[in-house]
Amino acid sequence: MVTLFVTHSVRDFDAWKQIYDEIGEARKNMGVTGAAVYRDTTDHNKVTITHQFHNIEAALAFANMDELKEGMMKAGVEGKPEMWFTEEVERTAH
């Protein structure tokens, strides 16, 4: 499994989240198998999102979609998002 991490600031979290939710089906169609949304505990407009994929090719295709970039602009993302990819090595439940 490959996870794409994205972190960025938004003008208004609630407005951003509404648009994020509206494109949920599109994310699924682009190979996203799971996702999570986090926000900073002190700055609620700083957001980190994870998207899981079966492989790096699907993750890279998603990250480079013009529709993703357009959606981020529409949702009020400020500045350039920071993105990185990881492979899960281990998961432990306690």
C-alpha cells in the first residue's frame, strides 16, 4: 500500500471540507482506497490529508491530475501544498 500525504493551509476549513466531500466519488474513481483528514490542533485551517492507493503509479497519477489542482484552488487552498509518498512497512494495534 502507498500513502500520499498532503498538507496545506486553507482560507476556511468548513468551506474546504464541503468541496473535499463533494469530490469523494471522483477520488474513489481515481484509485483512492482509503483517506483521512486531519487538522492542526491550534490552527484549524492547516490541514493534512492522507490517501491510500494500491501502488505508486496510481498515487502519482492522482497527485498530478489537473482536476485535483483545480479543486484545491476552488476549495481555498493557500500556497503550494506539500506532498510526499510513503509505503507502509508495519502497522501495530494496541
